Amino acid sequence: MERILCPVDFSETSGRAIEYAVYIAQHAGAHLSLLHVLHLPIVDTSETALVASELLGEQKRDAAVKLDALVLEVENKYGANRDGGFTCDYILKEALLTDIANELTASGGYELIVMGTTGLDNTMEELLIGSNTEAVIEEVKSPVLSIPATAPTPSFEKIVYASDYSEEDRNALKQVVNLGSFFGSQIDVVHVVKSQEATHSEEAEHFWAELQKLFPNVPLNFQEITNKHRDEGLKAYFKKAGGEVLAIVRRKKGFLRELFTQSLAERLTYQAEVPLLVLHGQKTK
């Protein structure tokens, strides 16, 4: 991993995301860019256009000062651009976040987006739906690591990957293994079934055998667990196993509603402290 993008809005939540982005950049020896986006105001007259232009100019100058301060903080605290093993700069743009994130990941070589999330009632669905994070996940074809303000100190010792035995799992796990390699992560691949049947056991054995061939010498653990409510089963496993990052696959547009209401049965109700790595599924050719 060579380049990481971290959108910031100078909030406490984005501050926590910066900590995670720095942590990854340190271990991967990557370049980290802090991105702040200014949205162009909608105007209907030349007079309001002039006022809007002046306001935008003030916002841009203010944002540049704050970004300079953030980069300096990363340099002083973590040794970026010095002897900390990674580099850091900032990008300030007037655009939609999804547009610039798409451009930077498509042509700028950024391989991972790390950004903060905010939500209501601390449920995972409400955490993401309607937020900038959800929009980026939906529109940008790059892995996104979403970090809530209540996330603990960054650590990647245990990554839990939610599997459904699909073809996308193979490619998604390659990305998880690649990320985990920088930290020596234990990766738990978990599949939840509503009831245990012989066919499930056979499929599980076949899947696990395939994973062992695909990822030799990787610290993988596979678990098929039974729970009438898949969301509850996965949540219970994550907590019991001491998971630190939950990884899932984005399978299609609108995946959040599909994932959190149907693919994992009832609504997935992870508390807001769970860092969530969303990967884009690609079938094996």
C-alpha cells in the first residue's frame, strides 16, 4: 500500500480517522493525504455570486490554515516527513467529496480511504446511511475504512471478515490479507447460518480448504456459527473474539440497505465504536 486518502472536516470524528490513517501509513510506509473539500454554493444572481465568491475565499483560506496545522501536528506527533517512516500532505479542493475521491483513487494512486463516520442512536445503519461516508462507499470504487469518534486506539491485531461463501469473498480476502500483513493481523473469517445442516458443513469444509490453499502461511481462522439472527451471531462473535476491525463486501449499489436489512437478516446493530472496512466485491474471472 503506497497512498492513503483521509477526508477531514476538522471535527472530533475526523480527528479519530486521522489517527487510524496515520497508524496504517506508519506500518505500511505509505504516503498520507488529508483531504478537505469545499462545496460550491448555489447562486441565482450576480450579486449573490459575488458574496458567495468572497465567502468561499474566506473558507478556503481558513481551511488552508487548519490543514497546515494538522500536517504540522502529524509531523510533530508521529514524525511524518521526517523519521517516522511515512509522508503526509494535504489536498484542498472545491468539489463534491465523491467526485474528488473518485478522481484521486482512479488516477492518483490512492488505494485506501480512511474517514470518520457520524450517526444516530449508534446503530450501524444509521451510522452510515445519509452520511458522507455512505456516499463515498456507494460511489467510489476503493476500499473505505470508516472510523467512528468512539473507536478505540488504533489496532489491527484481529480483523473479522463476514463471509457468505461467495466468489467475491476470495478477492475481498486478498485485500484484507494485504492490509493485515502490515500488522501481523489474525484474520477470522466468519459465516453465520440460521440452523446447522449437513449441507452447510460440507460447504464450510470446502470453503475453508480453498482458503488454506489461497492463503498459505497467513494467520487465518475460520468459524461457521449458528444463530437464528445472523446479525446477533456476528455481533456476539466479534465481541467474544476481541475483534478490532469488521470487514464486509459491498456487492452492489445500495448495498447498505441490502446488507443491513436482508443479507444479514435483521438490521445489523453494531455499536458505533466498530471500525468498518468496506471492500468492493469482484467475481473471480
